[in-house]
Amino acid sequence: MNLYDYGPVPNCETRPGIPARVTAQHKERYEIVCQHGMTYARLKTREYYRGTELFPTVGDYVMVNYMENGDSQILATLPRRTFFSRREPGPIPRDQAVAANFDCVFILQSMNRNFNLKRLERYLTLAWQSGATPVILLTKADLAEDPAVYLRQAERVVAGVEIHTVTARTGFGLDGLAPFLQPGKTLVFLGSSGVGKSSLVNALAGETVMAVSGIRESDARGRHTTTHRQLIRLSSGVLIIDTPGMRELGMWDVTEGLGEAFSDVEQYLGKCRFSDCTHTREPGCAIRAALAAGELSPSRWESWQKLKAEAAGPEELIRRKREWAKNVALYNRQRKNGGR
């Protein structure tokens, strides 16, 4: 087994153990590939639960203490080239790792009732934030009465990003993806259930490598075919990280991603008369002037505001963690005092 068949391995000559790449995660157990082939591994407790190592995700390169019989031990997570995560819901914000070390993000939306520009803006912001190149794939072109209608709508919110209309069933449009489908390159597929991720993977592979489920005709929503994140190597040498359908993606610290995804909005920021302009009533507001002149779309401005407000940086995370801990302590005191 040659690990370089699974992409470029980071420099790890001074690290203990041997390098491996994570191909799937099942709670606390990981599937990995290394020079000895495919095997399983678990995290070494001291390094991860008592140390400072980043918990690995699918696509990560790790150093392992290889065990021929039984699970190997993951000793360290190697530096990432690119990284995609989302914020998990709950009383305490958590960053959920989704994928790492990929070259391109394929954002899929099907040309039916699943098509949603707000969701597309959200996916695109996170894709730019990851450090990789985003590409929009409008799937199921054969089911659309006029694919050009969907294409024009998408073009209004993804300036500077390649858009391809494709049909996995017939192979329409797949030739245009050839520049991204190079041996050793890793692609991430993002999209909600029912957009055709599994069908597209099978079409690119030229064989059935993933199960396919249909969609409900009533609302065009799909069933979760992919139940966990996994890295698949096609016979062509292309590597694909498939993810479960994610209809909602929590935002977290996406300053750079917003700048790329909303360049039409951010070109006006910093040009107001007052540096602390709230873009509501102040005179000399560049944003309000652009809106009034029709140079900036109100829907794009509203989307930017919503995503900006939703995203929070490290300081906000610390504040929320402290607030959560404070509330838990108060609750425990009340229980101890009999609810008083």
C-alpha cells in the first residue's frame, strides 16, 4: 500500500509512529489507511483527552502506533492544509469538524424544490473559509424544465465561482469537471439530502460505490443515504469526501469566507463617513447609498447581516462557555437547596 495514492503526505519525519490518513469516523473509532493497508485505530488518551492535539476528522493525516492485531493508536494530528467545520447547536457552542486536507469543495444543489439561494450562500461562505476552491454543481438538469433559470439565479449570488449544470443519470455536464478530477486530488461534496451526491459519486466512479436513495415527491427532500463522513478513492485516483446531507449549517468565525462569498457587499464596508456606522440612519452611509442606487441587492445585504450576526469568533465562544457554566452552577445550587 502506498499512502501517497491518498494524496500528498505532510512532512512527519521527526514524529514518532508512521503516517496514516483518516478515511472514516465511527464515534471514537477511526478507519485509517497507512503503508500496511486499511485498518482501524483509536485515539491515545494522554495525547488527546489530556493534551492539546486536535481531534482528527475525515481527511486528516495522523501519526499512528500501528498494531497488526487489534486497533492501532493515533498519536498526533498533522497540520492541515484546508479545514471545514460547522457549529453544533446546543447550550454550549462546539466546533464540529467535517473534513480536512481537500483541494476543492463541490457544493451541490438540485434543480427542483430543493434549490435554495440562502443555503447556497451559506455553503459558499463556509467553503471559502475552508481555504479550498468552491465549485457549484446544479444537479438533476434532466428534471428541470429550463435549467437556465436556475443557472441565472445562482450566478447572482456566486460571482467569480464556477457553476456547472450536471446530470448523474445521463452523464450530462460531467466532462466539464475534468480539471478538478485529477489523481491524488481530494474533493469534498456538500449538499442537503436528495441533491444527488451519491449518484454523482457513482457516475464519476463509473461503478456503484455508494448506495442511492430516492426523494419524496411531495417536497423533493431526500433520505440520508450517507450516514457518516467517509473518504473514497476512485479507480481513477480521485479522492472524494462524502458527507451526510446537512440542511442546516451553523456558522462559526467565517470572516474570510464572508469576504469572498459577499465581495459585492464588502466592497462598500469602510467607505462610510463614520467608522462606527451602523448602516441604519447615519448620514454618509455607503451601504444605504448603494442600496438606494440599486447597486447593492437588498437580499444580499440581508443575507450578509444574518450570517455576520450568526458567526462568532473565539472571544464570543469563551463568553458563551462561561455563561453556560454559570447557568449550570446556578441550576445545581438550586437543586441542592431544594429548588429555592
